[in-house]
Amino acid sequence: MPLLLRNQVLEMFDHAYQNYMDHAYPADELMPLTCRGRVRGLEPSRGDVDDALGKFSLTLIDTLDTLALLNKMAEFEEAVRRVVTDVRLDNDIVVSVFETNIRVLGGLLGGHSMAVMLKESGRMVWYQDELLHMAKDLGLRLLPAFNTSSGLPYPRVNLRFGVRGPETRTGTETDTCTACAGTIILEFAALSRFTGDPTFEAHARRALDFLWEKRQRNSNLVGTTINIHSGEWIRRDSGVGAGIDSYYEYLMKAYILLGDDQFLQRFNTHYASIMKYISQPPLLLDVHIHKPLLPARTWMDSLLAFFPGLQVLKGDIRPAIETHEMLYQVTKKHNFLPEAFTTDFRVHWAQHPLRPEFAESTYFLYKATRDPYYLEVGRTILENLNRFARVPCGFAAMKDVRTGSHEDRMDSFFLAEMFKYLFLLFAEEEDLPFNVEDYVFTTEAHLLPLSLSTASNSQAAKLFELDDSNFEWTCPNTRLLFPDPAFPRNLREPIRSAVDKSCPPIISDPGMGHPPLRAQDFMANNPEHLELLRRMGVSLIHLKDGRVQLVQHATQAVSAVAAEDGMRFMQEMMELSSQQQKEQLPPRAVQIVSHPFFGRVVLTAGPAQFGMDLYKSNSGVRGFVTVAEPYNGCSVLSNGEIVAGRIALLQRGQCMFAEKARHIQKAGAIGGIVIDDNEGSSSDTAPLFQMAGDGRNTDDVTLPLLFLFHKEGNILLEALKEYREVEVLLSDKARDRGEMLSETEPRHEYEKMLIFEEGMDGAEEEDCSTEEKDHTSPASSEPVDQSQVTTQEQTTDDSVVGQESVQPAEGLGSYDPVDVGEEPAVDGDYSSQSDDSLVADWQEDLEAFKQMEKDEL
């Protein structure tokens, strides 16, 4: 099996790399859906994401040492020649210091390391350190960013003009992320030791020293963002994911590469605090640095998937196995790791830009344990990439793992990292052109030789007297750790059952009586119900975001019996939420199928608890859209004759969802789409929900009704403005693009290009909102005062009577909300990307398709 999988990795790499070279080079990245290069300034801005692009053929530089590792020496030599000949680094462009360091500087240094190795073996004898000269040139262009009183770098720098002066268009920022300032040392130290110039390493060390000094001394944790001038923590939440991740990674790897004990001392200090406060096996949850026992959020981001691999380097194998297994089960549940997911393993942010961190940890765990289980994990990664992300011109990022929609994006790290780790996972020792044990992987998986630790550096590392008993200096022997081969499997089993799609049945205690108020009957605006809550010690708190919070304190109940009833009510609320979520079907899809879209644009939609169930429909509902009048759909439609036989577009608000559905159904509509009136809302940042009924029997509603957030709805409205006739398909998931083409129309080449792989089979799998342990935990017998339920407040805007969204607080797990009229509150702001920019995105793509059609003619 490993041989076949290794060859499959090579074929997939060739597919991605060759399409970049054929369709995108010398652009920075490939746009795999439109088969062209992404050139900054010529494409609509994507915000901070574009700061990685510097018009320096980013993907080619990032891929150099991947070519060498995969034993593609002819391609590597040709790529080096292209970089040396074609790439310019003096562009008048503002780039991210962090991204440019790890991708471009790291790529040049990794490429240089490979070229030197090949030259020593008699190949590439023409090479005269050209990549190293380019690396030093780039390092000098990054140095102005470090000109701060603290030594922390500005987050951005102009490659030609630095950070000072009006021509730089940067230098006004005051904040940077911890990882942005703390992920410099490997590349800068390597550059210093390759060139003999200590300046670079000195600047990187100064930044790390400052971060260490600014750690919270009681918790020994660092925050997520920091003021680069004052050193004040701006965001004081601390975790091992986005914003901090590679800071910890580089402390450990700086010790490995440079041999300076100080780095290991700092890493071990931080690691002890991570395991004390952040690690809740198998979860890794952010906390506040000043109050580390207080969780900062109830969801995790996918970047923390690197951490089990780092734990392997540390030698802490058991928690690495546990966290990795949790990540694997989430991957199997959603086909990919969502950008963020909740503590009960639901999607929080649905994107997946083909990140490699999970593959990285899989490789390190296999290397440490030689457990063939991790080969199976790797095969799952390969299969999912080929089934769901592969497109004719490469591999496309997932816009939404729930619906299978793509994004016109293939980041350079996909080639730099993903294929390295997958190839190493399946390759035998004789397949490798060199011994990877002689190198350390940077956070971008670039290869730096360990021989640099003995290279001359005028600023010698300081050695400290350390108590060896406080630190682990070597990785433990895994055979001694796990003498029983079944032990790792025993660690994985409980986690698998916790995340698995089929939840064990919840058995109620037969001794439990019925509380005086049933959760299913509770109404937040009913005075009698509120009085009953008060008697049970349950208080209701109104939150600023429109929700209400239920908190139970046993000491405030009128009697011990009432306190017990209150606890049962809270548990019933959680079980009600669990049941609602089990009944909740996966997200739906609104697919624009008319010319010139042909199914390429797929919008993630929320379902309704009433009307046609698209999950049970093989074909969905297909029809042209029209805007209802009145737009809110809260009264008889004045344009009923136009709406008849079409799918009506409605604005959220001013009446119940079911009322809107009845009005458009009466006018003869075949379906409806409700568009959020909250400007800027997006399925990227807000969890989807079901539209609830109105407390009455809704069996009379037979058409399908879907919900779009404002961003997705605006795309549909702009399409209708641009093309008067827009046809959509309402379905349970995106259909094959080939099915979208009318049989009566000729199929042009550009239409064939839009036919992708089959839809996501796993999207319809049932989610489980709670595990059995949530109902057998000590919370039911002891910490009554910690039971906290967050519920949506009922309003007259599309709300539901008698159904509330519930979320238990710390100690009871977390539940995704079911909507009762207003969208749930989520951490963070809505995407800063404007609707105009989003519309420009697809409009620009359409222009490309039109041009291709002209070329075809």
C-alpha cells in the first residue's frame, strides 16, 4: 500500500505543480477554477490574505525544496534557473513580513540547501550560491521592519522603500500577532550562518527576547496580538492556534537547529502552562492570559492541528495521539478540517484552504510510533483531496466543507508543505534522495541543515546553567512508553466514539421526575415561566447581542426540591438542543445554474424546519428567481403573477418565516429564499441555523424555503441585476456542474472545464450535538451553580414560540444554536471584505469565462 500511495502523491503533486507552471507562472499563485495566475493588483483585493503576494513567483520559490525531496532533480534545477533569471525582489509592493519570511526567504534558503547538496554530489556544478545571494537581498529588504524600540517587527514592509516615508504606504501599524514577531529566528539565523553576517540572527533574537519578557508571569502564557511599540497585549486570549502557533514551534526548533539551551528552557516553561491551562485532552481551548482558568472561546481553529507534531518533537506522545485522533474524526465527519469547529465538533467557519498541518502531525506521529494506523489516516487525506478538491487545473480550496463549494485559490503552502509530508509518510528510506534527519523543517516545511548549529556566528549563543531535572532533553523511546501495541488504539477509541456521527442513546435516570416547567414549553417572554425559573434558582440575563442567558444557582432556589427541579430543567434544555440539532439537516445549497454560471457559483444556505425537505428530494427545486413585492413578504404579494412558477427572493424581518412562506406559496411560487437584512453577515463567519416555524401547525407549507446571509444573498441579487433571468437550483448539496448544462445547448470547452469531481458524500452525515458523557458528568450531581445555558431571545422578527437555542457553559460542553429569529452571536466581526469586492470577484471570473468563449469561437 505505501508504494501505491507514494506514487499517488507524486501524481497529485505533478497535477498541481504543472498546472501552476502552465497556467500561472510567473504569477504568485494559481487560480485553479479559472486556470490562470493570481497577480496582485489585477485581481479584486482579498484583504490581508493578499499580503503574501509580492510579484516574486511565490509558488515556485515555495516549491523549490519540495521538488528536490520528491527526487525531481531535473525540475528542481530548471526551477532554480527560472528563479535566478526571472524573479525580482525590489518591487514597489507592501508585503507581510511574516509570510515573506517563512515562504520566500525560507524557500530560497531551502532551495539553496538542496542546490549545495546536489553540487557536492556532482550535479548542478554551475550553481554559485545565487539563491543565497537572493536570500540576503530579501533579508536586507525585511530588516527595516525591525526598526522599533521594542525590536518587534512591523507587520508589513515595502520591498523597495521599507517602512518609513509616504512612498512606503505602510509603517503606521501599531499591532502585530505573536507568531508574526516570533516566527523569524530559524530563517534569519540560517541566513546569518550561511552568510557570516550576524545582523539577521541578532534582530530575530531580540524580538524573541522581548516576547519572552512580556509573557504573563503568573500563567507563563502569551497573548495573541501585541503593541510593537509599548509591548502591551492587545488581545489577551492565548492558545496554540492562529496568532501564536509557530512562536512555540520556533522556540523548540531554534533549540534543535542552533543548540541554544535558552530556547528549550523557554519552550518547556510555556509548554508546562499549555498543558496545565489550554490542553483539555483531546481539546485545546484558548484561555485568558491573566485568568488562565477562564476559557476565552468554545471553538478551535484548524491551525492548531500542527500541535500534535510539535508534541512528538517534545516527546509527549500520549496527548499528541489524543488530539490527533480528535482532529481525524472531525476530518472524517466533514471530509476536511473546517477553519474552525466547536467543542462538540460542528462547523464554526466552513472554509478549508487545503491546509497541511494535519498531514504534518500525521507524519510525525507515524515516524514516532510506526503505527500503520497513520498510513490509513494519510490515505484518507489523499482520497479527500482527490474526490473533493481536485479540479482540471489543480486543486481548489474549499469554500464550504458542508456543501462542497470551491474557492478559486491554491495557496503556495499546498505545494510547499502538503506534498512533502504526504510523500515522507508513504516513502521508504531508499525513496529519499537524502537523509531528512540531517535537516529541520521550518513552519513552511523548508529544509534547513542541522550543520548550521556549528556554523560561525560572531554573536555566540549564551549558555545558561539549567537544572536538568526540570526539562526533558531527549525524546522518550515509544516502545518503552507503549509496551502494549494496543495502547495507542485504546487512547483513540473513546475519542472516536465522542466525535462519531452515531451518538449513543441517552438514557434518562428512571428516578427523575418531571420538573414543573418543561424545557420544550418554555417561552422567554412568558411572565409565569419566568417566575417558575426564579423559584428554581434559574436567572435570565439579557445579552447585548439579542440573546438571553440562563444561569442556575442552587442557593437561590426557594427549596432543595426546587433547586433539583432547576437542574433537571437545565439538563432538559440541553437535551432539547441536542434533539433539535439531531433533527437539523445539513446546510443546503443555492446553485446558480443559468448562463454564464452553469453551476459554478454555490451559495451556502440554511434550511427551514417546515416546508419541503430538500434532503429527501433527488432533484431539488429548479427555477428562475424574482424579488417579491413587498420585499419582506409579510403581506399578500402585489406581483403575484410574476412570482408564480418562480423562486421568490424575500428580505428577513418584520414577520415570521412561516408567514413569508405562506404568502409566496399563495402567489404560486415554487420556492423561496430569505436574505438576511443584517448587512455584512456571512456564512463564512456566522453559524448556519434552521428557520423555525411560528408555533402553529406548518404542514400547509409545502414549498422549500432557504436562508442566505447578507453576503451570499447580495451575490444573488447582483447576479439578478446583471442578468435579468437567473436560474437557481435549491438542493441539499451542490450538484455536478455537468448536470447544470442544458441538453439543448452545445457544450463548449469552457463549459467542460466547469465539470468537477463528484459532490461531497459526507455532507449529509448526521451531526451529534452532545455525547453521553455530557449527561453522566459530575455536573449533574455537583456543580449546579456552574450550569449555564445561553438561549436566543424570542422576538417578533421571524421568531418561534416554544423553541429556544441552548448552549451550556463551561463544564457542560457546547452546542450550536438553533435559530429562533435572530442569528446567533459569534466571536469576531464579520468579514471585512466588502460586498462590492465579493461581487467584483465573480464578475471578474465571468469576464474570464466570456473571453474564453470568444476564444473558442
